[in-house]
Amino acid sequence: MKAALVTEPGATPVCGDFPDPEPFEGSAEFELVGAGIHQVVRSLAAGRHYGSAGSYPQVVGVDAVARRADGALVYTGFTRAPWGTMAERLATPGGFELPDGADPLAVAAGANPGMAGYLPLRARRAELGALGTVLVLGATGMSGRMAVQAARQLGAARVVGVGRDRERLEQVASYGAVPVVLGDDPAGAIRAGLDGAAPDLVLDFVWGGVAEAAFDALGRTGLDEDSADITYTQIGALAGPDAAVPSTLLRSRRIRIVGSGAGSATQEAIMTALPEVIGLIASGVLTVPYRSFSLGEVDRAWAHAGGERAVVVPG
């Protein structure tokens, strides 16, 4: 079969021949409809992700919309290495049937980045009963833009979206968020965007220096009891793998720093939230700009840097 292959860490995938996936207990066979090139896909292929198998050659891709033998369209994943989802044929444990009328490529493009913010948003709302202020760091990326939309859909009273791309921040503002442009004084910009309000939830898709600026912005002085209750959720690390956390922030504020990703999120939470995200994409509540490329164009898809999510399709 044809598949998108990487032969060594850091290599750009190319379209080539690869053996059909080996079935395993509980698996079903599918034909590819579309698979998104997400940040986690790039990181796994490069061997930088904690989930990397480290074996090459490998087929890239973590999830897909595929066609079952009975013709049903299914969102699926959990292939077994060295097989990924960007291949003409897949073997996976199953998946979620798409709602009638859903755009399968929008689901392929958006389910993974949509889940990144939806999981912690959903959990925090369940914990508090309602969301007050949500701060999104990296709001101009696909996951960040979808998180802004999801926060509004889940009833957040105020959403502050932080990023560097002014044009995409206009789109973030159109979703109902307060846009914050990171410039020469990122901490000051974040502080101004919060306008004196402590967030209930921070969704950090970038980490690195942006996280350090956010820690600065969230700092406080005084010995009186903190009235805030902040959950800071680390999701991505596009701005760097490390960030220094001030000890005074941890002592002076009611704040907890947690992570959200494969391994820390429970399977129960993922399986409960996934059909909700798919439904929101299918209904158009979560908008997902995408651009499709054939398997033979996977190298071009890999290099795509626009505001749309690249989706690889067969053909």
C-alpha cells in the first residue's frame, strides 16, 4: 500500500510503499479518508515526543477519519507501530462514527487539536460548576483558536487570547475573546489583558518564555489570603521545552500547575469528550480551516505553514 513514511528522525515524510498493517486482537480494517498533520504528529516523527517509538521507517499519523467495511465514516486512531494513520489502509481498535452531514476532513483536521483544549476546559467546568476567566496562551495556533471557541461554548464569562500574529488575533477576537498581542513587554500585555482578574484556568499551548511572562503577570504581593483559584494547564511547548517557575508565585497564590496530554488524561475522559468535540465540529460550533493534500504530496503538506491544518487524503 501507499503510505507517508519517515526513515529517520527529523526527515520529511515521503510517499512510498509499505506493507499492509498487521491486524491485532480487537482491531478492524479501514480505508483512509483523511488524516491531519498535527503538532504531535511532527514531534513523534522527529523522535522528540515522549511517546515516540524510536523505530524507523515508520508510517506517520496518530488519528484519521476512515471508511469501515460497511461504508460508515469513523474517527479512529491507536494504530500499532510502525504503522500510523497516513496510509491507504489502517488497522485500529475501532472508533466513533461521524454524525450525518459531518465534513470528514474537518473532523480529521480538528478532533486532535480540538481535544487539546476541550479536555481541561470540560474538567475545570465540572470542578467549578462554571467557568469565569480563561487565559489561552498560544491562541493563534489551531489548538488555541479551537480552545477559545470551546471556552465560549462551555460558558466562560471571559476569554483572553494571547499570541503574536495580529491577523489571527483578529479571528480570535471574532470568537469573543479579548486579544492580547505579545510585544516587547509580554508580561505587561498579559497583565493588561486580564485587567485585574485572576483566571480560573490557563491553557498554555506554548510554554517557554511565554509561560515565564504569564507567571510574571499572575504574580501578586501582600500577605492577605489569595481569593483566586487558578489551574494552570501545560499542553504544548512550541516556545520551548522548559520554563522557570517563580517560587514566590507558588507561595503567594492559590495556583496549581498541571499537564494535559496522552498519559495524564484518563481513557475515560478522552472517550467521553471525543464524541462531543466531533459533534461540535460537525455542527459548525467549532470551525476548523483545513487544506487537503494527497498522499503523493505529503512532503508539501508537511511544509505547509498556513493558518489551515494540513490533511492528507488518499489518491
